[in-house]
Amino acid sequence: MRIDAVAICATDLEIIHAGSPASIQGGVPFNKNFTPGHEYMGTVAALGPDVDEFRIGERVSVEIHAGCGQCKRCRQGMYTSCLNYGKPEKGHRANGFTTDGGFAEYAVNHINTLARVPDTMSDAEATLVVTAGTSMYGLTELGGLVAGESVVVIGPGPIGLLAVAVAKALGASPVILTGTRNKRLAIGGELGADRVININDEDVVEVVKQLTGGIGADYVVECAGTEATLNQAIHMTNRSGKICLAAFPHEAATLDVAHLVRNNIYAYGIRGEGRSATHRAMELMAAKRFDATKIHTHTFPLADLPTALRYARDRVDDAIKVVVTNRKAEAIASAAE
């Protein structure tokens, strides 16, 4: 496929600067001719033998993971937990993590990772399907159908903001967003949050309990990954409620595990966008159930990738989601037409 646009994720920045969580040939990806980038879309340019599921010229978005298809987890549909993770010789692929990603002009992808992009959707919006799919996957693992149940999202980053949108589209009520940055909290309100809480101004656990009849939330999606927010998640979840751990903490955290045990609270770690969650997210976005473009703040051409990465890393001009477009490829395609 010709890559037309790719969004920058915070994990891309971690990989570029620290190597982990990418793994190439069993270790960090440096000096191994590895290309990062995992939130991309483009146009089908060529087909492998016997591929008839897509046609040349179709616009597609790409999810990260293609499991080996053989192990126990892949057969369960949990290919983001593939037991052959990081072993391309066994058929496993994770674009931008264990195999080459999207900061390039072309890429080869397994058909299982592709979703058609409707004509009504822009290239930039299509790059956000993976982010929305990750949020969808978290809610799927927590229980899937959340209509009428309460959801708290901790952390108004890209995944957190779209978790608000997905939860609202699935009928959750109330949907509560917590964080420290008022501008991002305001975007969360636009995406459907019934209540936003700046944790610097209010006792977040107490407010959540007030909003949920004193019992706490049914689901908490933790997207900040700090010791404080992890413990907030534990204490704002109701008995037998569920916590989705969607962030990568940078340090070990001391948690109130006793509270989890005493209250039968379940914690789920998620990675990526398994169980075809990107396809479901695409359907919601195509149906205009929410406007994912509200988190897209900046666009740069591929030639300015270093600048785009700096904007994303340093949050220049309040950058949330920075998208890079492959204008050279677009020009070549236009000339060919």
C-alpha cells in the first residue's frame, strides 16, 4: 500500500528515543534498519498472490497487529496477545513494533489488518481509527456492551478522549472524564463526557461516587499511568467493577491491591486494538457517531517528520494528535492519473 497519512502516537516517541516497547530481532530496534510508526492509512498499490479481498486503488486504514494465526490466543481472537509475539518467522507482525511501520512511502500489510475507508472520511481522520480502536478494545475487554452503565476515563490524551467518544456512542451513562488540562477536558465535553473533573480542583474519587449514587463507577479506563491515578481508579470503581489499564507506566507503582481483593474489582491490561476493534470503531466513525477529528491538531508533510515529532513530543501549540501526510506519493499518484 502507498502510505498517504500517518498519525504520531506517544508510543512512537518512546520507541524512537528509548527503543522499548518495540522489539526487533529480540532486542531494541536501533541500527537494525527498522521503520517505526503504527497509525497509518493509504491506498492499495499492489496485491499478493490470490488476494481478492481488496482491489488496487482502494483506501484503507491499517491496524497494528497481525497475529501468527496458530497459537491459542490467536485462535481466540486475541492476536494482540499472540504467544509468538515478536517472531515474524512464525507469522506474527506488529507494524511499527516488531516489523516495519508507517513513517515511509510504502508498506506491506496482511489483509487481516486492513479496513476500508469510506469516501466521506478524510485521510487524517482515517489515521485515528487505530486510536479509537484501542479505546473500543478496552471497553470490549471490560464487557463490551456498556449501555446504561457508568464509565470514567482517566487522562485526556488521544486514547482517553476517544474512549469518552466510544463509551458515549455505546450508550454509557454517565461518562466522566478526569485530568489536569482544561483545554483537553473541554474537548472531552465536546466528545460526549457528561461531566469533566479537573483533579487539581476537586476530589475526583468523591465526585465520581456522588455522580454514581455513592457506589462508584462500573468501568474505569485508566489512560494516565501514574501511581496516583492508578489508585484513584481502584478507589472510584464499584464492587465487582472493572478497570482497563491502557497506559504504559514508566515506573513501578505501589497500589492498594487489598482494596481490589476486598471488593472483587477486576483489572485488565490491554495492548493495542485486538478482536477487530478497529473495524467496529471505523463503523462508528463512518456513521458519524462521534467526530474523532477533534483530537487532530496539526498536519505536516513527511519531509517535515522531525518537526512533526517535536510538536508531538513537546506539545507545541497544545498539540494532541499530529498527522504526517505523504504529499510526494500523492503528487506521483495524481500525475499517473
